[in-house]
Amino acid sequence: MYRKHYQPEPQIPLDEFYMAFGGRLSRANRWVKLADMIPWDEVEKRYAEQFKSPVGNPAYPVRVAFGALIIKEKLKITDEETVEQIRENPYLQYFIGYKAYSDKQPFNSSTMVYFRVRLSADILKEINALIVERAEREKQEAEKNREQDSHKQGNDKSNDPPQNSGTMLLDATCIPEDIRYPHDVTILDEARQKTEKIIDTMFEKSKHSGNKPRTYRKKARKEFLRFIKNKKRNTKDFRKALKQQAQYVARNLRTIERMSKETGLCMLSRKQYRDLLVISEVVRQQREMLENNTRSIPGKLMSIWKPYVRSIARGKAKAMYEYGPKISVSLVDGYARVDRLSWDNYNEVEDLQRVVQEYFDRYGYYPEIVCGDKIYRSRDNLTFCKKNGIRLSGPKLGRPYIDPKKKRELARIEQTDERMRIPIEGKFGEGKRCYTLDRLYTKLKETSETSIMMSFIVMNLGRFGRDRARALLFVFLHLLQQIYWLFRKKFSWADENGLRGHFRSLHPATVKTA
């Protein structure tokens, strides 16, 4: 069950947060500023919807769950270190909604897994949209106030149809999972070892009086080591080792099936039963590839531990394939949105029209420019953009121009478009260097998706904070400008009345010189 913890004003006043030794929290602290950027009441509405039952132990408040995930992502630390940092730091306790400093452990580190499961990728996508909308709303209000102060607002054009405005950047990337390199023989050796443990478990718990079924584990291990340590392996050796290990695993599966008819599979743990299903599919796929003399198959499993991981063809310099989810991201005014997250490989060219239409639904007009890779320049996308008055970056289709002036102009436009794409590449670099997008260490499919979405939420919060600081700087500069014009107006009045020369004559430097 879940109990709502917040009234319309969820955040307690900063001065009322109790600290030992009479201390006070500073309003300039980054965690105090960050707590003010998040719409906690809206986040709680999304979080409370998944608790349907009115009975049971109350869940942790959303401020604790969501705040702990932000702390972990922003500091790039483990779950255990996150709990310790919250216990030691009063600013972090204020950030997650505490009313007073406490030296007790806020929750167990294993509870972080439940936080990531409950805050799914779909919920975090909505929360990210709320944060971006709030940032855009504050930015528009600040611009409107600056226009009113400077008296530069033009005629009211609200009745005119909105024109295309803004620039949207599109790109896709792969987030690598923390798995061992998926070598076929190595995967079969791991499957063989797991099936041997399952046989041992079933034999011990069934209390058979006869001999344990043969598994040939020592012989199979020697054959695997002989192949894996050989530095000069050819295709014949690879197929031989692959066939041998597949036969051993298939033999173990037949033994398990025969034993299950007598005792059943109820004695296996949940993890062992799951591994048994995955291993059966691995053997089927490997045998099919051996029969067809190929190394690829649709839906090929890359890991027994994480069977949902697929190979993503990227064609990068360091590796042709990456193993993890693929995401499509759109960037508008520095704020990123994850438009698609898939564990299977896909062509990102399919996302352009849907993402541009979502842009229209949010703002009421289409973007003026859409910048992306050359892969986005399909005929369907070009037709769609031309129909809606959108310029899609990249070279034109068809034969190149003969006129050298047009060639130079086209080259200049392409160079400008490539420069415009730099921010989205920098956003990926920020996520992979400063946050946890470089490698996913979570152990479940749902928690991996949550970790990805949290990285983009923290990056958008950082951008939100920089925009607020920039807005304060503009206010300060505007104040200085008003003071400057005020003094200039006074000196102009003195000059009109012939008093400027009198003021100069009274200056100490003028008197001393005279």
C-alpha cells in the first residue's frame, strides 16, 4: 500500500530543518536548489497509481525513492555507498524529505532495487517530460519579463497561425551491458556447468539409492580448455569444439528431463528453472547454426545471465557490435528526451516522423530545422519534412550540382549542420563519462531501463539549474543597465542646466591641478 505524504506545499521551510549543534542549512547548496526544481507532487501522483491494494506495509515515500535514485546517479556510486552518503550528509536527508538530521540508516541498500522496479521507464519518461516543461515555462516567463522591461514587445500576433520554429537534434546510441563477451563456445561451457549443478541438486533432493547419472564433466572441461588455450584456432577447430560442448549440454538436458518425470522440477530454485529454460533455447539455436553453417540467427541469445540482451550493429572504430539496449534521443534547447528504448536492433529512420509529430503536439508548430545523421534522409522523411516546411539536414539526394558556387554553398550548409549536431553528441558523452551510461551494472531488464532514464533526468536537472543561474545573471545585468541609464539621465540634466562644468571644478583632482 501507499500513503500520500505531501500537502500542496510538500517542502518544509529550510530554517525548520533541525540539525545537531545548532547548525543551519545553506540555501546556496546544490541539493537545496535541486530539491526546488523537481515537481514532487506530480511525481507522487504517478508513483501512487501503481499501489492498488489498500492493505499491507506502507511503502517508502516517493521523495525517498526518487531522491535516492537521483543521488546515486548524480554521484555515480553504488547502492551501499548511496545509503551511507544519505546517513552522513544532512543536505541529502533534506533532499529526500527528512525534517531533521538522523544518524540512523534510512533504508537497506537492497531496497534500491525495489525503487528502480517501481519507478519504471514509462513513469520516469513522464517525470522527465514534467521537468522539461517546467524548465521551458520558466524560460518563457523570463523572456517575457525581459521584453516587458525593455519595452520591446511588438504588436499582438496571437491570432496569426504559428510558424515553424526551433531546432530538433536526433540521434541514436547503444548503452552497453556489463556482460562477458558472447563467445559461442564459452556460453555453451557455462550452460554445461549450470546443467551439471541442476543434476546434482535433483539427485541430492530426490534421495535416489542408485548411482548419480553420468555427466562427463571432467572430460568436457578438458576439451574446452584445450580449445580455449589454443592460440591458432581455425574454423574446423571452432566447429568441433562447438559441436562437442553442444552434445554435452544436450545430454545433460535429456538427463534432467528423465529425472523430472520421476521427481518433477519443484525442487529447483526459481533461478535454476529460469536458467534451464534459457539453456534449452541456447542449445536449439547453436544446433541450428551448426546445421546451416552460419554464426548468426534472429534473436540469438548473448548471455544466460541476461537473456534479453541482443547484439546491436553500430560499426564503430573500436567494435562492430555492442551488447545492450538501443535508444533514440531528441534534443531541443539543451533538454533531452528518450523517444525509444529497445533491446532489439532497429532502424532509427522510422522514428523521425513520430518524434516530429510529438514536437507539434507539445508546442503547436513544427520545428524549423531537424538535424540528424545521413541515415535519417530517406525519401519518406524528406517528403514529410518538405510537406510541413521543415529543413532536414544533410546532402540532397540525386546527382551533385555542376555549378561550383552551388557546390560551395551546399558544402557550407552541410558543415553548419554538422556543427549543430555537436550538442547531442556531447549529451551522449556527458551521460557516458559523468553518469552511468558507459556501462549498465544493474541485473534486471526493468532496472536497466530505469537506470538509463535516471541518467537523462539528472542531466536535464543539471541543465535546468544552469538556465536558472543564467536567468539570475540576466536579471543582475538588467539591473546594472537600469542604474547606468539612471545616472546618465542625471548627468544629462546637469549638462542641460550648465552645471556639469561646476561639478568638474569641485572635483579634488581639478582643484589640485589648478
